[in-house]
Amino acid sequence: MPSRKLKQWTRSFKQASPLPGFGLSLGYTLFFLTGIVLLPLAATVLRSLHGGSAEFLHAISTPRVAAACRVTLESALIASVLSASYGFLIAWVLARYDFPGRRIVDALIDLPFALPTAVAGIALTTLYAQNGWLGRYLEPHGIHIVFTQAGIVLAMSFVGLPFVVRSVQPVLEEIDPAMEEAAESLGASNWQIFSRVLAPASFPALVTGSALAFARAAGEYGSVIFIAGNMPMKTEIGALLIVTKLEEYDNVGASAIAVAMLGLSFVVMLALNLLQWKLQSRNGVRS
Amino acid sequence: MRHLIRLRAKIERKPSLPARTARLALVIAAIAFVSLFLVLPLASVFAQAFSQGWRVYLAAIHTGEIVDALKLTGLVAAIAVPLNVVFGIASSWAIARFDFIGKKLLVSLIDIPLAVSPVVAGMMYVEVFGLHGWFGSWLSNHNLHVIFAVPGIVLATIFVTFPFVARELIPFMQAQGSDEEQAAVVLGARPFSVFWRVTLPNIKWPLLYGTILAAARSIGEFGAVSVVSGHIRGRTVTMPLAVEMLYNEFNFTAAFAAASLLSFAAVITLIVKKAIELSTEYQRSKAEQGSNE
């Protein structure tokens, strides 16, 4: 009797199918999702509201927190623009040209995904330090990367690069060369072909890739903390401040920053998704 | 479609001289950038690790600290990756094989860990299992340790690798459709043999692909693990944390020796990943996916 009721209830939200295992697979999915993702997320949001909104606002408006948020957002924004520009170049070269070593370059693009962030952090720091392979040429010219905001931007654009390339590359591969040939035969200049044909078609993908790179950069920790120097008010990032607050047992302060960061990254992702959706429907381009 | 484009690119007329020059300049710029920005950091890890010679390197790897860290990292990956594989298969079966209300919401919920900073991820577990967390007093009454212990590290690792397998499988299985499985059911196959004989052979490449990505990330995860670990020597220090601790103690050779092992794993990951991408079966399945969308 209960199993028949269960079946009736299931039928109210699920279409009939001859395949087995719906209850088991969905049940396990929901159980795991709740335990691993939703429960901890709820705990964090509730904790930040624990002391009321006044305490929450107080925790995120101290000068040190405000400075950390400014440094993080500013750096992530610059880094995602940088990743977008050279990411587009690399995606273009990989999608359009065949050259010796293309596959190796293509595989290397995912290095920032595969390389542990702590390793990337100490490698970049050593490279750009005063006596490092690159730092020894940059420092005499007054270009300081390590322990400055430029270092934060550098590390963030390192981790953001694959997001841009992997979003744009498949779209550039899919654009039919006939469109370019048609434009050329109708007398379009190279610049016109790029700005009227290629750019509109690949722009939604570029926006998506940059948004992903931005979200990753804003939350990045491992690759940034070594090169940043972590001076409060100057080169301290939001993620590090959360760790510092947790070490001081200031859980309310830590979760306030965390919720602010969570909220921001969700808003950015939502806004850019909406923008992308709008662009897509306007241009009628699939990505 | 893609191979047609490739074919076309091959037979198209030879470009003019300025076009060829521009092309060469772009290719050189891209290669130079990749070498400077990606290869050089990787090379510097190995250069630093071997800067004092082979013997110092081997001695640095053979310390108890790094051996303990290697064991813990292996243990964490061995628990977290299979759990995420099971989750990936279960969720893609539910999502790609059935139609139910709230499916889109479920798909976006699975992606949440991608948008969450690793540090925030670690902190979320402190809020649940930490001393002042939801279950904190219950756990400490029963003398169970999650935060600053191995279970917390495993949980944080599961969180950051949560969507990896599911994200590979769901679009793949949706594109594939369920005709073969339905035929098997109609012909009287039992649920387990439908999965084992029909579904699993079809999804093995994307499954392997997602598993490798999840494994690489769980070996290298730093931010989330750093928050929940407590950095207790010999007990809760994973390889990436060992790199950090040695580096902060100015023990650079040992730090880079540990980092070189992780970099080696990363390079292996890239090679295996590329090999799967180039395998004909995977490419065929991706092409099917594209044409069905």
C-alpha cells in the first residue's frame, strides 16, 4: 500500500519511463548534494546573520575588510580583462592555425587547472623575485611585481587564462570560414571581417570565459598569498582575511566576509549570464 | 562539422604574403606568451628543486614529513574521488534519463562549488562541524574530530571536486539518449546488467575524463584544505600544505622538491587528459553531442 502511494506521488512530478533506478539515483543525488553543499552553505549564511544585520554590516565595513575587498575586486577585474585579451589571442591561434607543437600548446593551456595553486604561487614568486629568472631583469627598471598588487593581478590572470581559452576556442572553431570568405568577396577589409563577423559571434563566449575567470580570481587563495606579501590595507586579499579571522576565532567576522564574497560572485555570474543570454538571442548565435 | 572545417582549411588557397606574415607573428606571439607565462613557472619548480643536485633532492623527498604528506594526500584522494564518481553516475542517471520537475534547479545546484572560493568552502565546514558549529558540541561530546582532522580534509576535498564527474557525464548522457537502455529493459535485462553492460561501456571515456580532473584537483587542493586542516605535522598535512609550510620556513629546496612531485602529477594529468581527448571514441562521442544539441 505505501509503495503504491509513493508511485502515485512520484507520478505527480515525474514523467513515466520504463527505465529503473529513478528513486535510488535521485535520492542519492539529493542526499549527497544536501550533505556536502546545501547544509554547509546554509550554516554559513545563518552564522553570518547570527548577530543581526547590524553586526554583519559592522564586520564588513571595517577599514581593513573594505581595503581587502577593494584590492580583491580591483585585481580580479584587471586580471580577467588581461586573461580575456591574451586568452582570445591564444584561442584564435589554436582554433585557426596549424603549426608544429600546436597540440603541446593546446595541452599546456590547462596547466593552471592541473597545477596545485600552492605550487603556482611559490613558482611565480620565485620567478619574479629580485633574484628570480624574470625579476632580475624587471627590478632594475623599477618594475616591482612581488609583494605588490601587480603580483596579485599576475597570479589571478594565471589561474584565469584557461577559462577564457576554453570558452572561446570551440566557438571560433565552429564559425564557418565561408562567412569570412563571403565578407571578403563582398569587399570587407580585415578589420571589418573581424569586427562585423568574428567578434559578434565569439563575444558571448568571451564574456562567459571572462566571467568564470573573474569568479575564480576573486576567490583565489593559494596562488596569490605567496606573491602578495599580505600587507594589511595594501596587498591583503579577501580570502586571506577570512583565514586570518578564523585563526583569531572571529567566526562571525569571517562568515560575514565569506557571505559578502559569495553574494558578489553569484551576482556577477548571474549578471554576466543574463548579458550573454541577451547577446545570444540578439545575434542568434549558438555557443 | 569540425572535420569538414579542418579539411576546408587544408585545401583553401595559399594566403597572400602579408596574411602569412600576420599569421606567423600571431603564432610566435602565442607560443612566446605560453612559454613565458606557463612553461617558465613549471620549469622553475624543477630548477629550484634540483638546484642543490640530485642527492639533496632525493634526501629532501625521503624525509618523514613529505612521506607522511604523500600518504595523507593519497588517502584523501582515494576516498574523495570514488565518492564523487558514484555521485556523478547517480546524478547523471537521474538527470539525463528521466524528466522531472526541478531538474534545471538541480543542475545549477550541482555547479555551486565551482562558484565558491575554496577558502569559503573550507569555512563552511567549520561552521557545521567546528567547535562552535551546528554539530560541534555533539561531536566533541562523543570525542569525534572532523575539523583539524582527516574527515574534514576529505569533506573539503569532496566539496571542491563535487561537480567534476557530473558535469562531464550529464551533457554526454543527455546527447546520447536512452534508446539502448530502453531496449535492454524491454528485452528483459535486470537493472544492474543494464548499467553494467549498456550504460557503463558507453560512458567510460567521459567518466574517465571527469575522474582524472577530480583526482588532479583533490591531490592539489590547497585553500579549502588549509582552512580545515589545522596544519598538524604528521597528521593533517597534505602535500600542498607541506609545500606551504616548508616554504614559509625558508626551506626552499625541500619546498620545491615537494612541489616538483605535485608538478609531475600535474604534467601526467595534462598528458592523460590530452590522450583521452585525442582518442577516436571520445572525439566521436563529442561530435555526437554537438550534432544533437
